[in-house]
Amino acid sequence: MLWPATDDDFAAWVGLFADPLRAKRAFWHLVLSGAPALPAVREGLRHSNPEVRRYCTKVLDHLVDEDSFGDLVRVLGDPDPRVRADALHALACERCKQGGCLPSKDAVLRPAIDALLGDPDKHVRAMAVGVVGRWVHSDESAVAALIAARDQDPDPSVRKRASWDAPGGTIFTKTLPRPPRR
């Protein structure tokens, strides 16, 4: 099949993620289709092909809704580190979201800390810094995890990234809550 029979055959569009020549067009079709595409995209997170799962996390980065956060957290256990890293990005990035929907601390912080401190892939750990850093000003476990990564991660790039979000770092300082105006 070159293209799905209809524009709203979202499962077929998700299947095109397995084809490198058609994946980008399928990505934009699904993103521009909006919420109606979400069930097929969430189902694609279970696909046997890691490229399909990876593209589905990228679509969810733009279209995520409350129902999708649990699926993204579950994907943090995916065997492919690129899928895990893209899922962390989708959980952390505010810039890509069309609806401004972000996950709650209760749903995401513990799995993100686990990824930061225990994932075997340095890129996944570096991406986890951004998720954990969202709560560095309000949660002691986030502070402790960032300090541990800053001081003990085996990879220098992860230590550097964690140093930005940990207390005293540039991102930490830029994101300090402002005192109320009088």
C-alpha cells in the first residue's frame, strides 16, 4: 500500500512510520489531524517496529492529552533507547504542545528519576534531566536526583546537563520562582 485509502484511516497512517520514505508525511498528517488520530497513535506505541513507536512518541509530543501520559510513562520501559528518550522529551517539552497539556508530578516524576539514575543509555539519562528539572524548585527528590546525576553519572555530558538544572546551575537560577510583588 502506498498510502492509506482515506485521510482518517489513522492506523494505516501510523503503519507508514515503518517506511522511511513515507514516515515524515505520515507524521505531519497525524499531527495536523489532531485529537481524532490519538487512539491510533497511542496504539502505535505497542507496535513491534521501534521506528513506529518512536514516531508515535513524536506525534504525542504535539498532541498529548491527559489519557496519553500513562502511555508515555509506560514507554519509558521500551527496549529501544531512542523511543525512551523521545518519550521523555514528550513528557517534558512545553514548547511543542498544541494544547499546553503537561503531565502531573505524581504521574511522571518517579519514573523520570528512575530513568535519570538508572537507564543504561546516556541519551535517555540526559533527556530525563529535563523532566526531573521541572520539579527542582518544589520537590526534594528531584533535587537529590539531579545532584546525584551531576556528581556521579558515568557520562560527562549527563553530569554537565544535570549541573544546569541542579541547585546553583544556570537553568535552576533562571527558573527560580519570583517572590510575589508588593
